[in-house]
Amino acid sequence: MLILILSILAVGLFACWGVYAYLDRSLDLSVKSVENLIDDLFLIHLTKPENLVWDPGSYAKFTLPDSKESRWLTIASTPDENEMLILTHTSGSAFKKALTSLHKGEKIQMSWLSSTLKVKEDASPLVCFSSDVGIAAIRPIITEWAGKRELVLSHLDKGVLVFDGELAELVANQELLTYQTSASFSQSQEQLAQAIDHYGTQATYLLAGQPDDVEGLKVFLSAKGIDSSRIQVEMFRGLS
């Protein structure tokens, strides 16, 4: 019996080590281009590692070249696209300023790929809210599931309209998708209230963006009778 227990523990430890080794392995990505979209808003185009797959809406740890400094950043693209996209504000951060100053061909390391927005492989509706660059987490989910299930997206854009044209085009071609921008938190609440009235607890609610906005929407959904098990969040604390 003791030998059996020790064997099980050894297998478990080996499996844990394997997961750790996979998650923490570093991959070198090359900068393809850095777009300054408006003011301090940047879209960074990176090469996509071969055979790397991730869940839409995932994030990873990115480390600057010749530096131990790193940040967690959301991947704004899907594995089916031919590049990785990072959408970010510089926000006075030395790391972000260095990141957005990289030139074509320079390297950046990526590790610890993960996600908090888990989408089940079924036909249930997805009701999404994003604020500001939180659209980076929601955009690949919408892209992945457009035409396959009912989707609702309310974006409190705060001037971040980089994917607006793309999403509007998807709406024109996919009758299952509803996409609206909003100019205020209260307007986003009104938009989500319509979705709640229609889908209720049958939908999964995905929230991504500034912590105050995400927390406010969680409270709003709860007051509308949506259980916490139906709500998934990703907070962009760098915006708070």
C-alpha cells in the first residue's frame, strides 16, 4: 500500500512539474510593427510562434529584451490569425513606454499563457461587456464564435475604436451578433439589461476592462438575478 501511495504521489508531482515547465517556458516573439493609434493607445503586432494554440481571450507574461521586467498582457488575436496582437495604453508606465518603442525585428519573451474567460463548447448565448482596452480580451472571443452562437457585445469604448470597423462588418454578415458601443456606464447597463431580459440565466456573461466598470457590471448583473457562476471577468488593473 505504501509503495502504491508513493507511486501515485510521484506521478502527481511529475505531472505538476510538467505543467509548470510548459507554462513557464519562454518563447521569443519578433516585433512586426507598432502602431500608435491615437494619443497613448498602441497596437503591437508580433510574430506568432508555430504550433502555439491558446484560448481566445487569453493573456500571457511578456518580458522586455535585455530586461527582467515583465507585465501580464492580453492577446487580442485568435490562434487562427497569422500574428499576435497586443492592445495597450502607455499610461505613464516605463514598461509600456519601452514596449511601444520597440522596433521591427526586436524580440520580446512570452511565457505563462493562461485565461480567466472560459467559453464552453456549446450553443448557449454569450453576453459580453468591455470597457476601454478590455475589448482586447473580448474581440478574439467574438471573432471565434461569430456565426456559431448568439453573441451580444456592449463596448464602453472611451475612444478605443480600433476594432469597431471589423466588428461592424461582422454584424453586417452575422445575424447572430449584436454589437453596440456606449458613451457611458449607464448606457452599457441599458444595453445589457435588454440582453438580460432576452436571455436571462441561459447566457454566459463575460466582462473585461477597468476594475470599476467590471465590478459595477457584476453588481448590476447580480441585482438582475444573474448568478455569479454565469459571470466571468478579466480586469485590466493597469487602467485603474
